[in-house]
Amino acid sequence: MTEAAAELRQFETRSQASQQLATDIAEMLQAGIDRRGRASLVVSGGSSPLPTLNALADLELNWGRVSVTLSDERWVALGDPLSNEAMVRRELLRGPAAGAELVGLFVPDRSAAEAVDTAHQRISAMARPFDAVLLGMGADGHTASLFPGSPELDLALSSQRLCEAVAVPQIDQKRMTLTPAALLDTEFLALLFFGEDKLDVYQQALQPGDVQQFPVRSMLHQDRVPPMTYYAP
């Protein structure tokens, strides 16, 4: 099988990269609405995607026909500042985009491990393949909550379920992450990151090697969907 070639799009500013990515995602969502009446989007948490989510929220779409979920979720209450769901509600589901449906991963009163089946069922009900998946990348080569050193990394990478509970030992935190089986089931796979340090990690991850070292390799070295990378210094 032939790998889907990764394409790196470099921009002069982070604002330009974010705006172009928002435009490209909106086009994919519109295509999904035109094709099947509904569209689905996966977005990442963290700080890098915020300008993209803000720009996307301002674009005119039939947002009532769009479902949004998260690539991963920190296992904290929705009122916690670390909640990705709360961030998406605040940064994306406003203005024209307020009518979109948010499919959350967090289940109150359950541990992440206890909530896997519920989260899997929620994602299963979304239109798939997803019309767009927006991922970030950490300086350690993680993406979503696929972290190097996580004791559940092997399970998450190989699982045929749409999500798995994982631990992030570096920060002693439990999370839910979509698996590659889910993330690669998409029409458009975007990887967004900023800074020369992350560009160096990305270039290392492009080389063949152990996925355990740089889990983002699971997105870059696969034959299902071409990864499109958006980068600015």
C-alpha cells in the first residue's frame, strides 16, 4: 500500500495560516452538507487552534446541519478551565456557528475508562467519514491525546473503537482520545502547529521510525487520507 503523501503549507503569519485553514474547513463542511445534508467536524483543544475556531465561527454556513466533536478531552468537569468542550463552546459555537451540534466526550460522574462506550456511541451517531479533522501537535510529537510514554498508547493506536481512555503520565492526567481508526476516517485531515521547534519535530516525524517516539507519525504515515499541514513560525 502507498502512503498518503503529507503536504506542508507554510505561511508568513499565524493569522494567515489560521484564516486559510478556517476557509478550507468551511469548504469541506459545505461539501458535506451538499452531498448528504449534514456535515461533521473534529477539532482539537489547546491554544494553537483558537484563531482557526474564531475565524470559522464567523463564516456563514448552515451550521444547524453541522455536528462538532473533539479529538480528545481532558477528564475534568465542564466548568473547569481545562475543559476542551467548554473551550469549543466559547470559541466556536457563537455567532453564525451557535446553531451547530456539539457532541461532547465527557460524561459526568464516570471515569474516562467507564465512559468509553458512551463516547463511542455518541461519535458513532455522527455523519462519517468526517468532513474535516483538525489536529494539533505538541513539541513531544503527540497529537490528540496520543502521548509518547502513555501506558495506553499501544491500545489507542491499534483499537478499532472510535475512542479510548488514556493516561498522560507527564502531567498525571486522565483523558479520552479519538483513535486513529476514527481520526483517519475523514475527507480532510489538517495538522496545525506553530514555531520552529515544532517544525523540527514534524520533520523528524516525517522520517520512518517508531510511532511510540512521535505518535503524530500515526497521522503522517498512513494510506487512508493525505495529511495537510498548516504551519507558520
